[in-house]
Amino acid sequence: MGVYRIGELAAGSDALVHVPILGQALCAGFPSPADDFLEGALELPRWLAPNPPATFAWNISGDSMRGAGIFDRDLAVVDRSLKAGHGSVVVAAVDGEMSIKRLQIEGNVARLAFDNPDLPAFAVEEMTAGEVWGVVRFSIRWHIARAGLVR
């Protein structure tokens, strides 16, 4: 992984891509049902979403990932083409329900964990079936009061 300046990243990459926003909200807590439909699209420069067909965004609901810097009402941009490794923040389907967690790999055992010490441990093996759908490439957070904003 190299070090880049903003100008280097943006140079020659003025093309915009559309990234779908899926479901109503991705649970950042215990898994909850997610709707399998398109809510809209996010327009991003290609350098932020280098593989558009494998990239999608989800609204975050809950605060279980605050240790990762992902908070309630943030927007997580997920790339399904990235390989998840130990420490990756991932979107996973656990028992058919979508959730965002930190992947922890110890030997041959994979676990999905909250990134909030106030919440109890959560491990994949406690559930019937789990599948990593993608790796969170970045998140978008509002830094202004949202009460007056129209969604």
C-alpha cells in the first residue's frame, strides 16, 4: 500500500460512477432483517470506487462499530471484490440477516465482533450460517446537524 497525495489520487480520475444504496439500514448491533432492494444511488469519483460492479453502500443503524469510527446514520461503502482478512470491517450475512462487524481470525477460527466494548461478544460459530459479503472500503459521516436536513 503506497502513500498518495489527494492530487495523485484524483489525477485523471474525473469519471463518476454510480454505487447503489441497498436496503433500509445495515445493523451495527445485533443482526436485523435487511430489505433486498435498491434505495437509490451514490455518485462517487472512480478513485473512491475502483470496482463499481462490486461496490455498494448501506446506511448504518446502531453504534456497535464506533471503535472503527463508524457511527449511527453513517454510510458504509462496501467492496465485494476485496479479500477480507483479520481486522477487516466487513458486511456479513449471518443466518440470512445483514450486519456490519469486525472480522477476527485466530488460526482456523473466524469470528465477527462488535467494535464497541460496551456490547457483548458475538461469534460466527454461535450462529447457524455466516458469509462475508464484502469489506468496508470507507464510510461517510455527516459533520453537521442532520435534524434540519431532508432525506
